[in-house]
Amino acid sequence: MRCIGEGRLFGSGRRGPPRSYIALLVLLLPACSEDLSPDPVQPEPEVDLAALFAPPTDAEIAAVRAEWAARDTEPVDMVLEGSEDFMLGSVPATVRILSHAIPGGRHYGAVVTAEGAAASSLPVVVYAHGGDQGVSTSELALVAFALGDVSAGFAWVVPSFRSETLRTAEGTWQSGGQASPWDLDVDDAMALLGAALGEAPETDADRVGVLGFSRGAGVGLLMGIRDARVDRVVEFFGPTDFFGPYIRTVVEEALDGSLRNLPGLPALNDRFIQPYAAGSLTVAEARTELVRRSAVLFAADLPELQIHHGTLDEVVEVSQAERLIEVLEAMGRGPPDDGYFVYPGGNHDPITLPGSVGRARAFLEALLEAPVAAAPADSPPAGPLPAGSPPADSPRAGLPPARVRGRRRTVNRRSPCARPERARIRAARVGRFVRRDRA
């Protein structure tokens, strides 16, 4: 391509340029040639997915477990924001809106209890919602309708997730902080559970369950692993293994610019997947994020568990449930204490999983039984621990494995690390745990 055209472009009216222009052209043409040559195409940096998805090491798992143990998940500066009337099925109830301080603002959630319930009479169920759009108490109303009037026998703890909204009939509360699917989601749910146990005298901290759907099912599994107060978990179609081929495919698609309709993925893409591809996040840092979200790596810490997943789920593939079931069965766990249900033709909706709601209801109803007295905390175990017992560095260390035939395992646990008795928490109205009613 020529940098300068025919003489007429100079506007001189001559057939060609004057000699002075010819001399100038001789000087300028080499420079024009250099300026117009295209820059060499720089190859995109190769993303090392083999290193990212290599099987996690014992050291990596132990490091995350130690990090979890060091986190403080007690509620800080708890506030009773207000209360509203509600219905649990056909039973009148009260919604208390609670908040507690987190980095970057406050985290909001609710505790819902039937009117007139006696002190310490209600086992607690944490409702961990699906999706990325926050949570509404109207969702809990649908869950209560599906479960029937048995739902009024529970105190319901309803966390929003960080950066999301809590919506009630009378208001909307925006949680602060940066979205952290399946990681700080769990910290906030644990803190809100502590706030609810301290604020609502009807709650019984010795009987705690989690009911989770999709993203919330992953949160429920990890909460059951990390929080020794949790006795049982019901999970519907949640992710369990972030090192498996399904998640690897999701990441490959994200690197190609295509995001699946997977709750939590937009935040992970912005914070971890793209930074790893750009080289601003090391492989070790990225792998730590995967370990933190992989309940299957900590399966020995899980309490009694019920799994529901459809074979045609296009949001979270059934391979995620199958992998967790495989690991649990290898540990000797299964019915009658655990329940694993895979539904042919079912998708990402409980309506397509026949009988799942009734099974979940029956599993949670076990919380309505009177708890079995725990052995004294200083009593040494008699003989070797059974197969499947939690490891020594687990929050459940020293507790029996979840699968104990003949009776429901219940241990007196108030706080995530089995800290002291109920009275201390009930009375904790000073220091870091302070109740402040909004005017």
C-alpha cells in the first residue's frame, strides 16, 4: 500500500509533484512503510486447566480445614431490625428480621417461629435458598405449604447471601459485602444461626437441620461439614465437587465467553476464572477456591444427609450427586441414616422428583424427637473410632460418625466448634454479641 497517492492529491494542478516533494517522499516512504505494517499477533496465554483440576492433595484439604477453623463465625453487633406477622401453613407465626456486621456492611436474615411456642421447644431448620437473586419469606411460605403443618414445629432461619436482598411482606433489606458463593455464604449462615439462637428463646440449639436447594444445597452441605451444631442436611440438586469433569466443562465454557445458567457462576467467573486465565491469580490460589467449595472432599465431616437429584438436571449435573454418593458409600454410609435419591427424568425442580418432598419432610421430622443425652465432654472414647468418623482436625472431631443404626445421633452443640452450653449464648448480651433494637 502506498502512503501517498498521485500528484493531484497535492492540489497543485500539475501532473506530478515538484522536485522538492520528490525529495521529501524519498525521506518519508520508509517511515510510512514502518508505521502502516500491522503489529504482530500476540498469542493468547495458555490456560493450564490440567494443573487447575489435578486431584487435590491432602495438604491442600488440610490447609482449608485449618483456615475454616480459624474463622470467627460468631455474630457481631446483632440487631433486631423488626418483626412481622406470618403464616407457617395454617399456623400463625412471627418473622424477626435480624442483621449482624460483616466486612463491607451488614448481613440480613430472618428467623420465623410459630406464635405461642414454648422456650427451647422448636428444632431449627436453616432454609438455604437457590439462585443469585436473594431470598423472600414468600419462598418459605411455599416450602411450609409443601411440608404441611409440620412446618410450624420448626424455627426457620432464613439467611440472604452476601450482597443479596432479604425480602419480606413489609420491606427489603440489602446485605452488604462482596458475593462469595459457597464460601462466605456459609460463614454468614453460621453467624445468622448463632444470632437466631440468641434472639429467639423458642429455638432448641440441640436440634438443627439445613434444607437447601441448588446453590443453597451446596451451602447446606458445607455448613453441615463446618458447623458442629448441624444434625442433618437435606440437599436438592446442589454442587458437591468442583474438581470434577462437570465443573471443568463449565470453566472451559466460561473461558470461551459462554456462562451457563449456574447460580454463583457469574461471581466465580469475575473473581477467579478470568483472573486465573489472565495470570493475576496463581494456580495455588485458584485451587484453594475449588477446595473450599467441594463438600465431597470433607465427606467424613457430614452429618446425617439426604440427597435428591434428577438425571436430566441441566443446571447442576447429576454427576455431582453421584460423586458424593460414591464417596459416602465407600465410607460405609447409607440407609437408614442417610438417604440417596436419584430420579430418572427429573430436572432442577422438586416437582419433577416424585416423592422427594415427602421424603424430605420425614427426614426433617426426626428433629422433632427428643434429643439423646450426650456423653460428658471429657469422656474418652471407648476403643477405636468407628469407620467414617470425622478426622482429628474436623469441627466434629470426637463425635460419632453420622451413620449410627438404631437411634438418631444428637450431641449437645451450641456453636460451630461445640463451644460451651446454651446459657452462655442466651445470656450473651455484652461484648461482641450485642442486641440493638432498631428504633
